[in-house]
Amino acid sequence: MRIATPPACEFFGKRDAASYCALSERTLDTARATGHLPFYRFSVRKVLFRRSDLDTWLAKMRIEVSP
């Protein structure tokens, strides 16, 4: 019998988003507060980040070094 794997989460809480990006929660808070990182707020404590937004934000931070 084959067990189906659940689909990848589209949204992350702050802790999971920080782990996904390999950054601290504080770094995400700073990026969110300065308007560099989109987010969804459902209450004062509940903040979610979309995976595609995190990927786009991380791609913008990439610096290519020429040999």
C-alpha cells in the first residue's frame, strides 16, 4: 500500500518561515516591519508568510560573485 504525502504547506507561521529561510525570527520581523517582506496578519500574534513570497524575497537577496 502506498501512503500519499501531504502537499507542501503554502503558508508558514513565523517560526517555520524563519526555519525555512535559515534566518532568525527577528530578521523576518525586521523585513516585515520595513515593508520588504509581504505577510498576512490575522491578529496581533498570528502572522503568516506565503512560501512563494519567501522564495521571491530570498531570491532578491542573492548576490552573485564572479570568479
